[in-house]
Amino acid sequence: MIRVSRFGAHLWKIGAPYYSGALRDCAKSVPGMRWEGAENAWYGYADAVDSVYRRLEAKGANLNRGELPTGPEKLETGSLLVSYKDLRDYQ
């Protein structure tokens, strides 16, 4: 099962205890995702991990979303002003 969990204060990770070609391909196709070999997982901000999750879901992968936020209103932005207008599909 591919799982999502926190990776530090503002980052999330998505990984599996086994090799997943679908996970690797989806994660490599989303800007902002990075490989962490020690964790055997890909990590990034919530919006990038959510994009990988949705791509895997469309492929029928066995997934566990964990506590990953589901929409832009739930993403942590701190005191940074953010505009959601004209976002790309992976943001």
C-alpha cells in the first residue's frame, strides 16, 4: 500500500515499502517532488503530494491518504499571501 504522511513541519511524503514504478513515474512528473532514499519515499509540499496521489488514484493504485489536506483552503501557507487564480493542474 502506498501511504501519505507528514515529513517535517511543512512537507509531506508519499511512499511504499516496496518498489512502485507507478509511484516513481507520477512523482517524477510533478514539479517540486524529491526522492528521499532513507525514507524510501517522495516528498514535497501538500499540493504536489496531492497531485501525485490523484494521479495514482486514477491509475487504480492501492492508497492510504492519511491526513493529507484535500483542498487549497486546508493547505498551510503561514503568513504568506497566496493567490489561487491561474494555478497549473499540479498546484
